[in-house]
Amino acid sequence: MTSASVQTISQSRQGAIDACALSATELASAIAQGTITAREAVEAHIARIERVNGAFNAVLVKRYDYARTEANAIDRRRAAGETLPPLAGVPITVKECLDLAGTTSTFGIPSRTAAKAASDNRYVARLREAGAIVIAKTNVSQLLIFTETDNPVYGRTNNPWNVERSSGGSSGGEGAIIASGGSALGLGTDIGGSVRIPAVFCGISSLRPTAGRCPDPGRGSVPAGQRAVVSQIGPLARSVDDLALALSLINGAHGLDHEAVVPLGDFNAVDVKRLRVGVMADDGAMTPAPAIERALKEAAERLKAAG
């Protein structure tokens, strides 16, 4: 794996745009402008998955034919002069535990391999309504609450930069395939680090929304009734702009309990010099490793330097 997979824009030897190196927002813009077609974007990401996935086992459930059909429909809409939604034609992946109609959500449990979802998870549906095209589902930790990605149904997902290392968990399949350019954007779940740990391990970005903003329905991903630390649905991507766009889309108009969700502001408008950030290296219960303490100190110093 080379750094080309995480560059913002790259050109092939023939001078054509490398769709797999574009961020989701850049790819959506290129499709809307006709620089690249949705079908070309989908085919490029399928080819990338087929080329790299054998080494680290991130992608499990492939949805290629449906994705091609949806891409063709986006291209027809653009040709007809329609205004396209914000993620029109962008190939994405979703964590295996998130329901996608017609596919399994096993949570890595063998007894669930025959169970297929009748409808889309609410947050998956919101991204698809925004024009995103789900090309595949990705590997998870068994029952999700684990910092590695391995289970008896699909096996282990390795790190795309070094297959002898872990991709993290529990959304490790998302982290690995996005880092390698096989997906422009992903969706996972996070209760204690499940989108954040894979992002750190694989060198991409992720966001666990504030508790209550994008609550995980908990249909198997968290114990029923567990409300102490609630799981959230969160995006993974190679750029912060992509995370901001994805969060605005999955945030929706209402929460799962039909309560109004606080609108999202523009993160670019935040004056960092007016922010105050508290830093705690050790809570007295779980002392971090020296490397984590060092990283926290460096992060605090950078925030201080930024004002």
C-alpha cells in the first residue's frame, strides 16, 4: 500500500482522474459536473476492492450489480439535467451490523448467516437518499464490543498498511477499505471507540457523534436497555469535510424517538481561539500507556499553539 490511497487528488499515467483517490465531496462534485460518471466511479472502486481485499479481508458482502444499476440511474438523471443530491453516485460501504435490505447482518455470529434484512437501517437509508451507492458491507468484531476485527463467520481483517497488524475494531473493515481507496465514505457504530480506533489504526478520520444525536437502535449491537454509555452511528472517511457532510446527512430532521435533533452548525465558522479545552491524562482508574500520554500532550500543545 502506498500513500496514493490517501491523497486528495491523483492522476493516472494517462492523465485521467483516479476516482479512488478523491474524497467523497470531491467525487460528488466531479460526478455532478460530468468530469467522471457515477458508473466510472463505481467501477473504479469495485476494481480497487477486488485488487486489494484479498490481502486484508475487509469487504464481505458485495453488492456490485445493484451498485452498477444505481450508478446508471444517477448518470441518466444528470444527463436529463436534474439537480443531484449531495452524494449522488459516490460509492460507499457500511459496517456489516447495519441493516441493508436483502443482505445479512450477522454481527459475526454463525447462527445469523441466513437472516436477511427486510429494510435499510435508518442511517444507511439517509445516505442512500442523498445519492450514495452502497457497494459492499464490511467486517466487524464478533458482537462488536472488541478492539480487533475478527469473528468465526468471516475471519480477521488486517491492517491495509501492514497485514501483520490489526485494523482495529469493531468497525475495522470500514477503516481498512476506506484507507486503501476501496470506498469513499463509510458508516459504522461506536460505543467505546468502534469507529475511532480503526480510524487511528488505519490512518483515516472518523467521528462518534455526541450521545443522542445519532443513536444506534441497538438491534443486536448493544444490550437492550443499556443506556449508561449509548452507541452512536458514526461516519469514517479520509477527510474532515466528508465527515461533516456525512454527519449532516445522517443527523436527519428527527431522532429515533421522534424528538427534534439539535441542528448542526458550520464547523468552519468556529473561532478556535474562543474555545477552552480540558485535558486529563489519567482518571485514576485506567492509566494510559506512555505512548498515549505523549500523544495527548502533543495534541494539547498543538491546541495551545492554535490559540
